[in-house]
Amino acid sequence: MSDAKDIDIDTVPPQTPGVEGAVAGPTIHHAAAVCLDDIEMELDSVDAATAELRHTVTEQKKAIQHWTAGNKALSIKQSSAYQSEDKLDEMVNSIQRRLEAVLVRNADLRTLIASAEGDGIKQEMDIQRATTRIENLTGRNSMLGMLNMPEQMEGTLGGPEGIPHSVIGGAMWAPYSFGGSGSAPGPS
């Protein structure tokens, strides 16, 4: 600011016609003009600051709007993420239920297999018992065949070389005497 602003108006002598008035008048006008210029400059500065402040406020409003929109988008994304998480939890639960069902089925199959193996072992034992019984019965039949052999034989049982033999009841028998007639059979 200029030095004219520092002039104190009270110290300037009142205007009087003459030389002093002529000097004092322009000085006061000049000082007032300088003060007005300073005030206008201050007002311009205030206007510039106000415009800058308005611009800053506008930018902040835009930033708040962007932040609000971003916040809404984030909220939507977060909601979508929660929904996706819920769906994922449902899928995991479904898979776990299926896995448990498969494990139960596997346990049931193992039980059936073990039961079938047990039944198979029992059947094998039954077959062995039946086979043994059949063998015993076959042996008894053979013994009975030996006892009944003299009545079934008629005539001589001699073979081509003079060694008599006969197959009765699945067993080979030969009479004790080479003549073969009426003799008791015995094992060969």
C-alpha cells in the first residue's frame, strides 16, 4: 500500500482560501483516492478469495457426491458379496450333506459286503459239510454194494487173463477164488 494511507486527516489543516487550501485540498483528495483504490483492491482480493472458496466448496460437493455414489456402489458390492457368501455356504452345506450320505452308503455297502462274505463262508462250510456227507453216504453205499455183491453176481467173473474182476457200485471187486462162482468178493 502507498504511504498516502498513512496520512492522518485530522492533522491536515482545514481548507482555507489561498495557498494552504490549494495544497491541502489535492492532498486529501489524493489520499482519499488512494484509500478507495486500496479498498477496491481489498474487495477484489475478497472477491477472489470468495470465488476460490466457492470453487473449493463446489469441488468438495462433487467429491462428496462421488464418495456417496462410490459408497452406494460399495454397499451394493458388499451386499452382493454377502449374497455370494450365503450361496457359497449353501453349496458347501449341500456338498457336506451329500458327502455324509455317500459315507453312510459306503458303510451300508461295507456291512452288506461283510454280511455277504460271512454268508459266503457259511455257504462254503455248508458245501463242505454236504460234500463230506455225500462222501460218507457214497462210502456206505459202496459197503452195502460189497455186501450185496454175491447175490448180484451170476456166473463166473473171470477176465481174459484168468483174473476175475467186476465193477459194482463204483468200486472194483474181484472174487477170492479164480473160479469165481459162489465165492465171496473182496477188495482188490
